[in-house]
Amino acid sequence: MSGSTISSGQPTPDNTTTRPAPLRPRARPFLSWLYAPSASSVTFALRNTIAACLAIGIAFWMELDDPAWAAMTVWAVAQTSRGESQSKAKWRIVGTISGGVAAITIMALAPQAPWLFFPMIALWIGLCSGFATFVSNFRSYALVLAGYTCSIICMGAASNPDNIFMVAMSRGTYIVLGVLCEAFMGLIFATSQERHARAQLRQKLESALVLVTTTLCSLLGEERGALNAARRQFGTILTINDQIEFAEVEMGPHGHEGDHARAALAAVSALLSRGFGMAMRLQVLNHNHPAFTKTADEILAFLKQFPQRLPDQNSVPALLADLQHFRDVCRLYAAPHRETDIRPDLEPIPGHEPFDAIDASPETLDDRLDERVLFVSLGELLGDLEQAIKEYEASTHRIKGDHFHFQLETHRDTREAVHNGLRGACAVLITAYIYEVTAWPNGLGFIAITTLVCGLFATKENPVLGTTEFLKGAVAAYIVAWFLVFVLMPKVTTFETLTLFLGPAMFLGGLAKGNPATAGGSAAYGLLLPAMLGLENHHVMNELAFYNGNMATVLAVAVSVIVFRSVLPFSSDAERLRLRRVMLGELQHLAHPGFTPRISVWIGRNTDRFARLIRHAGPTPAPLIEACILGTLATLTLGLNVIRLRALLDREYLPESARRPILLVLHYVEESTRRHDKAARIAEAAVRRLRVLDAQETDLVTRLELTRAITYLVVIAHTMRTNEDFLDASKPFRGERNSRLLNSGQS
């Protein structure tokens, strides 16, 4: 933050070519995942191909009636990360047991009443799909698995209801066998899993801290593109937060390292918001102060050296000591001083005019107060960075006697949960109606596969984006299965020969799953291919069975795609409006005097919303997405300053003459729905009133609290004035004004 940069407002020479990063990663060359796979993809494909073949071999040896389900379980559980695989395997067993119990219950209630039986299945699928929307990671998978496992078991026993218990036990056997085979091969391929997981966790947190300090350099230096850099970090933060859970699984017995890691990420999110608020204050307040410029330049130099110093764990105490020194400097300059406030024999602050003269002009007093506000803001920003580093350091090793717990809350979309439940129930009723009308011999399998696919779609935030890829994977599985069944498998006489043909087909699916661009289609391919082969001990599938059975499978996927695209279809525009209204409702709730807000909850939910906006951008023009993200970041910052203002009032150091204007501002924030410009004017009037009170106040603690109040009110006023369109939830947000602000911030 050099003086020339601040005063001129021009970008520094080293960032004149900065451009916003694209919302989507650059695509790899076509079929590069096949002819030039990564080492991790090859290892993943080989590991799970061996596990699937082993599961099929054991199922054949045990004379199980449907060995393909064991291989399907392997590919359903298989993930590129061992922690993900182990977590998914655990929740798959939980979901299978729950689904089996539900199947036995439903069959007992309606054994010979199809028009009661099928609606009960639809209701169960709808409930599981809806509640799965409220939880994250593989807990949602367990819920949808409970739904479609119930359907698969019920369809398998529909022709003979008395056999329901044996069918449930059979399905449970396949699941456990597949999970054990995948886990066994994972243990063989895993080397130094715990050490590797700890190293990965530390590396991810280091990357988050380096990214945020780089962004702070841009924000404090008023560089072009800084706002874009800030908003991109939130998606990265949420991705790392999801991966922490899997790292904890890989670490085995561990302490609270994952909780400290999540707390570090929350501090990073708060730090980004602090930086955004600091950038606002630099725009609004006079920051041409020698002491502030000198301190800010020293802090910028520290931030630029931070990426080189952080990887050395021995340097963490030195980093914290430097931060503590800078915070002491900020507290020193932020403390108000007058000649009448301290003893005259005290030494003045070196290099700084220590006193606000009693007879100074109002302009001089305002400048001095602006400087104190900037130092308060800078000190609090450094405090968040210090907290992030402390939590990062605590996450790198186990602490004896540590009972720390931290969990980031995520956004829960009730509307999408209801829609997912209705889609799943509708798909069951449609396929059940087709079966009842046509009496199709493969109709029960048609219903079972439809519920399976709908359950998998229900775990997606945006089902539309994944449905087409899943259908492509199902068609690819059909083509490969046709080739195997009619060309190669007639020559098979032993299990060893079968693996020679089946192994390469599964290996290709594993390579595709290791590639992000083809992972969606490969999930369907690996899951459905074993079922399409009709693997049994005593015969090979004939033409009639192949076409009838696999036509039901492909049609089930097609029906699921049609249902999720036509019944209450997902709309990114509707989601943005819904997210904005929920966020603004929570913002108003923060200002309510009867509600106790928590920063971790506000940060966690809004970080999740950031990531959703970026992931679900789809074909929407980039300027609108950028404007929505800018508005979301501004709302996050506004909420955090409201929470801090509430905490300031709770400390009760402020006189009643200062509390009244602050309470009035909070009232207008709570009640404002359309006229946010009026709330901004009230906040600006409160700032003017507190400036007058600061000039008249003689108590040092009270003056410091007044300075903090002004620090927060400045951001509240500026945010509500410049984001009036986004904060108005009564109409759709078009982003014109925010786009102009974003462009002006880059020019």
C-alpha cells in the first residue's frame, strides 16, 4: 500500500494485465483421459477393477443368486480418495440396513395391495430424497440409498412377498461383500495413509492461507481485479472444508485436528470479509496519513513474504510474533489521545503527533478520527489472520487433552428438498403406472432402477447438469455390455476367462471416473455395466433376456432424466432469487435485539451460497454472476459488521447518547425491505453523531468504543448505499448497478 498507489488510485505496474479468472476450468484434449491418463487415475482404475473382479469371484463361489450386485457396490463405493471411499462405504452399509428394514415394513403393511404398495414406496423415496438435500457429503448418499434399497428389495420380492426377508438379507450380503473387497484392495494400495492424509490437510490449509494473504495484498493495495480475487476464494474454501472430513477418516484415530482446520477456514472467510470492508473504508475515508501509510506498507511487505515463510513449521511462532507486533502498533495508533487525557510527563509516540489538540479545527479532528478508524480496522483484520494461523498450527498435530469442536453450518434449501422429494415420488408413480397397465415382465426391474437413478440425482445440488451425462454413461454401458454378452462371453467357461474380458471394460470405466470431465457418465457406466451382463453361475444371458432386461434399465434412466428435467425443473435464476431472499431475511434477523447471532453460522451459510452461485452459473452471462457474487460478498460483510455492532452494544461501554443512533441503525437494517437508501442515510447520520460525541468525550475507553462503532457503521452505510438493488428482495436482481461498480473497481 504505497503512498502513490493510495493517492492516485491507479493500479500498480505488476497487475496491469490482471483479468478475472474464468468460472470453469480449461478442458483437457479430447480422450486424453484414455491415451494419457494420470498416474492416480491408473492406480484408481486398477485397484477397483481388481476389487470388482474379486467381489464377483467370491459371489460366484458363494452361489449367490445375483453376483453383479457385488461388483456394482464396488464401483458405487469407489472414490479417488481413500477417505471418501471409506466414508461412503460406512454410510452405504447404514443406508442398506435402513432400506432393508423399511422394505420389510412396507411389504408387511401392503403385501397384496399394489395401489397402496406403490404409493408407499413413492412416499418413502420422496422422504429420503428430500431429507438428503439437508445433509452433506455421503450422509445424503445414505439417505437416498435407504430409499432405493427399499424399492429394489420390494421389487425383488413383489412376486413372492413371503420371501421379503431372504431378499433383504441377499441384498445386504452383496453390499457388505462389495464394501469389504473395495476396502481390502484399498488397504493394499494405500501406503502411509495417515501420514499422507495429514500432509494433504496441511497443504490444503496452507494453500487457503496463501490465497487469502495474496488477496489481501490486492485489496489493501487497491489493485485492479481484487474483488474478483476475493470472491473466487470462497469456492476454494468450501471445497477444502468438504475434504477435511475425508482426511479425518484417513487419519484413523486422531484428535481434533479436523475441527481446528474447519475453524481456520472460518477465520479465512472472515478475513476475506474484513479485507472487503477495509477496501470500502479506504474508498470512503481519508487515508492520506503518514503513520498509516508507513504501517500499511510494512504489513504489505509482511503479507508478500508470507507464502515463503508459512511452509516452514518452525517459522509459525515468528509469524505470530510479527503479527502481534503489528497489532500492537495498530492498537497504539488507534487509541485516542489528547493532552488532557494523559499525564504530561509521558513520552510521545515516536514519529507521530500524539495529541488531538483541544482547539483543533473540525476538519483536523475528523482526519485524526479517520486515521484511528483505519487503524482499528487494520488491527482487527490482522487479528483474524492471527486466529487463522493459530488454528492452522493446531491442525498439524494432535494436542493432548484438547476438546475443541467446530463445525461450519451450510445452507439448507427447503424448496429444493421438496422438489427433489416430489420428483422421486413422481418417478415411482409413473413407472408403477406403466407396469400396472402393461404388465411388462421386466416392469418391476424398471421401477427398481428408476428409483436407484432418481436417488442418485437427488444428491446433486443441480440435477439438470448431471442427468444427461448419466444417460450417456448408461448408453455406453449398454453398448459395451452388448459386445461382451454376444461376442466374448459365449466363449467363457471359467471365472478366470471372464476376468480377461470384464477387467479391461471395467478398467476403462475407472480411467473415465478419474477424469473430472467424464466422471458423471462413468458413474453410470461402472454402476450399470455389471447388472447388464446378467452374470450367473449356471448360464449365459440369451438375446431375449438381454434386450428385455437392459431395455428396462436404459428406459429407467431415460424416465429419470425426463422427470428431473420436466417436473419442477431446476432453475438457476430461481435459485439465485431464493438464495438472495433467504440471505437477506437472515440479515434482518441479525439486527433483531432478541436474537443472539453467531459469526460461524453466518459465515458458514454464506460461504456455501458463494460456492453454489459459482457452481450453478450454467449458461447465465458472466457479468450477472459476477454482480450476484459481489452482492453476496457485500451482504456477508454487512452482516458481519451488524454482528460486531451488536457485540459492541453488549459490552455496555457506550453512553446512551451513542447507543440511541446505533440502535436506530439496527432497527432500519431489520425493517428495511425496499428503501435501503434511507437506512444508509440513517447510518451516515449516526456516523456524524458519533464523530461529534468523540470530539466531546474525555474517557479513553469510551472514545475507543466510539471509534469501533464508527468503523462498523461506515461499512454498513457504504454497503447499503452501493448495493441497494441487490438488497431489495422484492424484485429480481439484474445486476446492472453492481456490474458498473465491479467494472469501476477493475479500471
